[in-house]
Amino acid sequence: MPDKAFVHHADAVTFATTVDKSEIYETAMASAVALFEPQRFWVTNLANAASLMWYAFDALGMNVNWAGFYVVATNVGGGNNRRDDDDGKPAELVLGPFMGKVACQTIVFGRGVCGTAAETAKTVVVPDVDKFPGHIACDGSTKSEVVVPILDNAGTVKGVLDVDCLVMNGFDDVDVRFLEDLAGLVGRSCEWDG
Amino acid sequence: MPDKAFVHHADAVTFATTVDKSEIYETAMASAVALFEPQRFWVTNLANAASLMWYAFDALGMNVNWAGFYVVATNVGGGNNRRDDDDGKPAELVLGPFMGKVACQTIVFGRGVCGTAAETAKTVVVPDVDKFPGHIACDGSTKSEVVVPILDNAGTVKGVLDVDCLVMNGFDDVDVRFLEDLAGLVGRSCEWDG
């Protein structure tokens, strides 16, 4: 994808409203590439990635009510008050940058949609959150959800990308492919230890 | 302020619309206290604080187009690709969690509104950004701005809280006092080195 020069960074999320879903996602991905190229700090890149997703979904008229990240506490540097479990498995995910309403601060590794995606390192698409065993509701109005794991270049799970929707079956294959592409780019583009 | 138990975390930003500005800000501060009490990781707390501000301003009908944080790169742990200047001064602020459109990733320490607030450790209220020397426009539609420094318990500047508005003179004394209270709470409530 071509490099992109921003006059104002906010223009990165000014999407044409006459183009189709794939074009909006391609524009968002091109902006992400341009934003991450000179900047590797994971907090900064996750913050801008959350905004990119949020305004792409907004341009598409989707009812997304939350878009952001949880990170594996012990895999993102520092973490003085973090811990692993006795078996060496990460104990929890902690809330990272996001767009939307206030969210749960921690999620036990392996629990809920986010914890499952982090533990299995596989995307989890949930058409109806009420039917997902152990779903953790940060917002009672969420009806469907997609969570994509974020792996660094060594294949270690560093966190998850999490998107919630106010309607059931909120995400189709094109949406999921975009989110997997973005999560892949984020994983490769960040320094995760500070 | 009393402890607050959340049924859903998202309810922390469900504000009554019939109350006045001070009551909305008191509710937001009570939520912030409750959210930060069990959680000290700065990324998590800044992410939820940005959401709290955003929805408080939304409830008040203010035209806030960006609300979030920049952090002093070398003062937040890790920072492998960060550096101080030769004189030992921090080189730059980096973008932290926020709500709003994609934003500038770095700001030179001492430059622009954010850099000035970080360098002087004083709140900067800018009624008209076009009249602020060296103003850095991440979004060309921003007209006014408030930036409040965030200090840890030892008095070290860890970052700034930054809010932009689409209208001139967007913030009054009550708004600024709320932002200073929130920035103070954030500064005291976080572990900043990971």
C-alpha cells in the first residue's frame, strides 16, 4: 500500500461515503501502515488503531459500540503489579487503548471471548454474545463481538483486538478479514516491551 | 467520594441529563476513583479516563472533538526506542489512550500546547488555538484547547491530559477545575513504570 502523508492526522479517518466496504477498509489499512511506520510504541499505535477502526465502522453505518484492545499483562513490559499464574500461564489481560464506553479493567486469561482468543491464539466470532459460555459483559447492550489475537513476530500473543456491536450477527467475513489484517499489522509493527 | 459498584462498566458513563455541570463532573470523578482503586496500570487508567471525559462532555452537549493523553516517553517505563535530549530533558511526548480522531504520534517537549504544559508543569487554557504560538494542529477543525500536566507523587511530569473543542472559548473555569482534579487523580493513581 502506498505511503500516505497527512496534512492533519485527523484526516486519516475522513472516509469517502460513496465507496464500498472493501475500499473503506483498504483506506484504513493504508493509514495504519503510514501511522505505524515511524512509530513503534505499542500504546501509541493501539490508540490510533482503535480510532481508525471506530471511524471506519462509523463511515459504514455499523452499530459498533466498542473498539479497542486488551493486552497480556506480563507480555507488554514493566508490569510491576502484574503476575503470571503458578503454571507460567499469563494471569490476565488488562485494558488497553479503546474507543467507546468505560470497560472492564482486567479479564482472566482463558475466560470470556477475549480470554479465549488470547489463550487459543485464534479469532473468535460471536454472533450472539448471550450464547457464548462465560461471556463477560462490560456493556449490557452488546449483542455480537469479534476478538482477534495479536501476535508479535516471534508468535507470542501480546493481546487481542476486540470489537463489540449493538446488533446480533454484526460482523461479516469482510469485517473479520479487515480486523485480522489490522491485528496482524499491529502485531508486526509494535515494540511490545515499552 | 463513595465507592461505586458497577453492574456493567459502561454504565459509568451513563449520566443523568437533568443535572448540572458540577453534578456530572462529580459523578465522573466518583467513577474514576472507583475504577482506579483496584487498578494501577497507567495505560488502563488513562484509557478509561479518556472515555469518562468524553462521555461527560457529551452529556453536557459540549463540542469536544478529542480527549486523551500524551505521556513523557522516557518517564513511562520501557521506551526502548525513546531518548532524552543531550541536556537530560525529555525529547518528546508520545500519544497515549484517547477518544476522537487519529492524532499526532509525537510532540517535541516544550513545543505546542501539550509540550508547553509538560515543560512548565502548569495548565494551559487556549481560548483560540490560532493565537497560540507554535500550536500543533492534529485536527484542523479544533478551535480551543485545554492541557493539564499529570504529575506523579514525586512531582515528576508523566504526561498531559489534552482536550480539544470545535468552538472558541470551549472551556470555562468549572471545566478546567474538573480536568485538573481528574489529572491529579490520574497522577496519584497510576504506577507509571509498567
